[in-house]
Amino acid sequence: MTTIKACIFDLDGVIVDTAVYHYKAWKRLANELGFDITEAQNENLKGVSRMASLDLILGWGGVTKTEAEKEQLADQKNTWYVDMINKMTPDEILPGATEFLQACLDAGLKTALGSASKNAGIILEKTGITHFFNAIIDGNKVSKPKPDPEVFLKGAEELSIPAENCVVFEDAIAGVEAAHNGGMKAVGIGSPQVLTEADLVVSGLDKMTIEKLKTL
Ligand code: BG6
Ligand code: MG
């Protein structure tokens, strides 16, 4: 059993469901390039960085682009994505997320955000939850994508809590792996059939309690 002193949260798919906006923007880009992407394919993009997502999508469409063209395509997708997330409201916070964040703070635990997204700041601001985090690590502060543990280790460092006393909340397989690679516990948000490596899996933060942290 581990003494948990800090909770580190992924954003997309754990606190808000932005996957639908990423999907709409990537689909529009694929359509302009002459092919389509399915929701099933979109599943493979969860937790994957912007450029790595673009590479996967171009591969599915059998399209080859130069590095400069790829930069331009990623920028175009991001413009469409930002247009959508700029319209987000607190109503889009997933059930139980703010309640569990508050419960962590009330229990004297530290909280951090550990997200691959360079747009995390906008999402936190639009949904009004920035103040729930003692540290915010997003895609602008890291260079190595999950399953590298960089994003979570930086979070632990900023909180001054040793990695072994941290637990990560993640909806992506690569995110669970990143937590373990950093020597942290991982609570999977989603299905136990998918997040097989997680130390505990719950369907959402509405099913998470401080008591359950003590079983890790
Ligand atoms: C992750 C999402 O949180 O952030 C991915 O799950 C996304 O789908 C990645 O590609 C990077 O996001 P952004 O906002 O920097 O393009
Ligand atoms: Mg996620």
C-alpha cells in the first residue's frame, strides 16, 4: 500500500470530453484531403500528441506530406479546434470531476494537471476550474509524449511530492503506462477491458472517493 499525497489528472477524457472536438477538427482536415476518419480510428488518437495524431491520420489516408506542409495542416486543425473549445462552458465538465478535485483538496492532498494538450489553459479557463490545481503541466511544458512519464514527473516536482506518493488519473492506455514508467500509481478512467494495466479502474470521477485512494 502507498501513501498518496498528490493526485495528478489528465484533462481530455478525465475532466472534460474534448475528444469529440478533436475528432470533428481532424475529420474536417481529412475530408479536405479527400478521405474520411471513423470514430473507431479516433479512439487511437486519445492521449496522442498533435503531430503524432496527424502522422497517424495521414497514414490512414495514404497521404504523404512534407514537414512544412504537416506544420500547416496541424495549425489548420488547431484553429478549428480552438474555435470549438473557446465556446466551452462549465456544463461540459464530466460528472463528479469538480467534486472529486474538491474532495482531494479538502483531504489535504495536492492536485496537478498533467495533459499533453497545448490548449489545456483555454479549456480550464472556459470551464472555470483552473483554481482546483496546485500545479499545471500541459503540452507547452513537455517535450516527450506519453508513455514517457515527463508530464507527470514535472507535475510531482512542481508539487514537491515524491513520485511514489502520486496517483495519476488517466483515460488513455499510454497515460497509464506513463504513470507506471514514472513510478506512480494509475487509476484508469473508462473500461477495465481497455485499461488492463491500471491499478484500479472506475467509469468516471463520479465513482472515485478518497477512501478508494487508500486501497492503492
Ligand atoms: C491530448 C488529447 O490530451 O492532447 C489528444 O487526448 C491531443 O487527442 C493531445 O492530440 C494534444 O492536444 P493539442 O490541444 O495540443 O492539440
Ligand atoms: Mg486523456
